[in-house]
Amino acid sequence: MRLKTEKERVAVLRIASEIVGAAGTYLREREFVEILPVLLSPITDPLHHETYAGAVDYYGAPYQLTKSMIFHKQIALRTLPRLFCFSPNVRLEPAERASFGRYLAEFVQLDLEVREASRDEVIELGEGLVVAVLKAVVARCADELALLGRNLRIPTAPFERVSYAEEAARFGEPFDDALSATLSAPAWVIDFPRRVREFYDREDPRRPDVLLDMDLVYPEGYGEALSGGEREFELERILDRLRRDAIPESRFAAYLSMVREGIPRSAGFGIGVERLTRYVAGLDRIEDARLFPKVPGDTRAI
Ligand code: AMP
Ligand code: MG
């Protein structure tokens, strides 16, 4: 649906607020510590797809607006074993992406990371988190869901797992929307090929070019929910991945010096808050999921 009334907008904002509260409670109850977001840094996520660089002149040094806190999460794990952050990300996505209804140029990720965790462990955590959030919304926002005409089904864990290679053979690439349209409950896509992901996603030591990562895909055509996986943490392997992806080491000098000192083995993921709100509230377009949305290309945004 598209929002038509102020009452509907209030209902969505109450649902979004419940989502943020329930997710934070779920994680705090599991000994996660919330850290504050970083907005400016010489290093940020290179991302696999092109976005315009959001650069800032930081006392004469070129700093970037955060595209994700991946590197800061890995470094922060030296201090805290389980952490999360509601992290504002700025990704100046190509304007053509506005038509998909699920991209914003500024959005918030619930980004989390766990020291010494495997992919299976963070998959289980993700399932618990999504189910807990949906249950909280159904229990506490029944009137809001009714006003929006949303009949939200609560899935049961474990969610189905499908492999990237099989889905790519079935639908072609990219396939998240086509897969999502066939689903009636969220499902995991696992084992992405190296060519479609970033250098920090851990390559399976037994299967070259296959990554120990995953996406969660929402049902009913809402598309990708989250991305995550195990991370590379050893210097030699990271340098090798940079070489193979043709990324100059100088671009990540600040990160590499931390890796040289040592960062922990870990796994984690980031789930987009506006996309989760869109799915929970049953919205056609992501810009209805928050106030002050930045739709890619729309320079009237405030
Ligand atoms: P990524 O690791 O790049 O997949 O980002 C993590 C999550 O953030 C995604 O799975 C989405 O839920 C969300 N996300 C990524 N890019 C955007 C965007 N441009 N607008 C809104 N949400 C996004
Ligand atoms: Mg992703």
C-alpha cells in the first residue's frame, strides 16, 4: 500500500519504533552491547556496486560518509565480544534505483558482529531476532497493523536455506526479487560467489571462490532483508583478496594497519531498518517507512 493519511503515517512510525525497541531488547538480553555510530572515517565499506563517493573535507583530509560500519565493527570486537549499532549509512545510489522502491540514499542498518562466531551461529541469531521483532509488533501494534490492512505471518525457525548457485541457475542474476516473490516465509541464500561480494567476506578454505556468507530474503516480493557472513581476519588472506579484486592496498591503509596488529575472527550481519519496516507494515515503497526519506536522485529531500 501507499500511505494516504496522517493516521497511516503515524501507524508506520509506531511500528518502526517498536521494531527498533524490540531488536535492541532482543540483543541486549543476549549480552550484546550497543555502540554509537561512526559517521566520518578515512575507511568505509567499498561495497560491491557503484555508489557515488560521499566525501567530506576533514581538516584537509579526504574522509568518507559511512556506507557501512563493517571495518569499525571488526576493530571494535577487540574491545567487546558481541556488539550492535543502529548505523546511519549514506550511499548515493544511482537515481535509476529509485524505481525499485527499496533503495534510499540515506538509511539505517542494524549492524551487528560476534567474536569467534560461525555463519551458522549468526544465522540462528538472525532468525531469533526477526521472529522476536515480528512477535513484538503483532503483540504491541495490532491496531496499527489493522489500520494498514497488514496481515503479518510470523515465520518459524529454522528458515529454509537455498544456495546462490542453484537460485542463479533457476532465475538468472540478480534473483532476489524473483526468489522473494515465490516465498511465503523468509529464506536464507548462502554461499555467494566471490565475484559478487566484497573482499572482507570469508572465502571457504575448502571451496575457492565460494564465500561463507548469506542474505536473508523476505517473502511476498519484499526482496533482500540482510547481508552478512563470516569475515576474513588474517592479513595474508585479506591482502590476497585485495589483489584478486584489484583494489589498491593504499585505499585501506588505516584498516590494514589494524589487521596487522590483529583483529578477531568473527561473523555478523546488517539488516536495513527501513526495509524491515516496509515488510512488516506491508508498504509498496521504502520512502513511506521513515520521515525525511532520501529517494535516490530526488534533490527536494530535506
Ligand atoms: P549490504 O551489506 O550492502 O547488503 O547492506 C545491509 C542491508 O542494508 C541490506 O540487506 C538492506 O537491508 C539494507 N540496505 C542496503 N542498501 C540500502 C539502501 N540503499 N536503502 C535501504 N536499505 C539498504
Ligand atoms: Mg546485500
